[in-house]
Amino acid sequence: MLNKNINFNHVSVRLEDAIDCLDVKKNKIYVDCTFGRGGHSLEILKRLDNTGKLIVFDLDTEAKDYYEKNFSDKKNCFFINKNFRYLKEELEKLEIYKVDGFLFDFGVSSPMFDNPKRGFSYKKDAKLDMRMDQNQKLSAFDVINFYEKEKLIKIFKEYGEINNSSFVVNEIIKERKSKPINTTLELVEIIRKKTPKKIINSKKHFARTYFQAIRIEVNDELNSIKKALSDALKMLNTNSRIVTITFHSLEEKEVKNVYKKVLEPQLPKEIPINNKSDFKIVKIKSRKALQSELEKNNRTRSSVLKVIERIN
């Protein structure tokens, strides 16, 4: 039995859709690459028998503590306290070379975002942090206070898709010359000063994309996605699937680029051999969250579900 203290108030994104798409077989090996608070993992475990295995990854120490409190009695479940970019290396340490399904729920987990001390939210005051791995050195404080102007403009454009960030960047540099920018709301106020009223009064928060860009830079998120998905494709068994949940266009673009390499023919059509891909994209009923799930968890609003299967 799982620990009765498991927090069922935490609603995992696209829970039923994701697990159904994973098509879990009871005696196979699965990897939940983003454990969080174990919602997806719990559903996978319900579908496994004692011969099946679930390996879960999470670099967050709070997620590790939660696992040890609530999941450690499950003998066929194993926690790895590392970024999922190291999945191949860590699975091989366990002598696992082929896997029957991977699940990726990208972005910031809800518990991280909801904890103001972690510094992910632009609505709550906290130290500028945004580290998913609390043991790493680079934080949002370092990015904002020590990055040069050109580098800040670059990350805001590449990771926040902001084309005119120079006014905000100049204000950041001006402010940090007199004293360090320490907190999230200090940064929000700096952004507010140089943001047009039309954007400030729009539905989406004016600081949202700036915070997204800083977070992606701090945690090297897009490179992690690229490496992890590439390795997962190599380790995936025949008739097995990878399920991804993305939350913004940059994550989705990274997934598409990795999959494109294995879906497109690698040889010219003129070469008279079987040149079909070993993979296919699985068509599913709803790539976007349904209204019924939005009512339970508003954060599913921007989520996109994608499924790829190895067929050869």
C-alpha cells in the first residue's frame, strides 16, 4: 500500500490522457522522467504487477523527500535524484538498456511554482532563485545581476520570444549598479517601468515571458529536453511509446526537432532499400486539454500532449 499521507490535492496535468497513451503493460519497464509529486507515477504503478518496474527521475530535493515518505515501500519503484538529461547513464547503472515507455511532463512542477521561496512566481515575493536543482550554483539572481547586456537581450529573445527587451535590460543594468536586484517583485517592478500600458493591462501578465526566459536559462531546460528525448528514442523498445506534455512553443519545438530526425527518411529515395522510419507519431483524440480537466486544473490550459511509438 502507498502511504496514506499522499497529497491527492495535487492534480497532475493530463493524468488520464497521458497514462492511457503510454499504454502500460503490467510486466514491462517504464520511466517517469518528471516525478513531481507522483501523480503520473502512481497511475503507472496501478497498472504494473510485481514483475513490472518503474524508474522515476526528479532533480528536486523536495520531490525526493516526498518520494521517500510516500513511495519508498514500493519494491518495484526506484527514484533517481537527477535531471532527466542523465536518464541513459543512470538507467545503464541499473543494467537497464531497453525501456517500454517514457513519460515527460516538462516545465516547472506545480509544487515548485506554488512555493514562493523557490522564486519561480512573478506574483509572489521571494529571493530570485528559480533553481530546479537546489544544489546547483547558477540562480536567477546571478543571471539578473551579473549577465552582460547582450546576453540578457539574447536569452529574453530566445527563451521568452521578446523582440524588444532592450529597454527593460537597460533598466536592469541601471538598477543593479546602485544595489543588487534581490527579489522577484523587485524585478517585476523594473519590468513594469519599461513595459507599455497596453501590455500591462492585457490578460497575460507582463512579466511572464521574462520569468520564463530566466528560468529556462538557469535550468538549461531546452538542452535537457533535447538530450533526454534523443537518448529515450534510442532506448525505446519496439511497440513502445514516449509521451510528452509541453507547455509552451519552445518546448514543443524542441520535441518536434528531435522527432524530425527519426521520422524523416535518412537516405535518398533513389536507393532501392527499405527506408521507412522506425517510428510513427500516434494520433490521439485530444492533444489539448478538455474543458472538464481545465475545471480541475487551470494549468493544463496551455498543455499539448504528443505521442511517438517505435514500430520497428
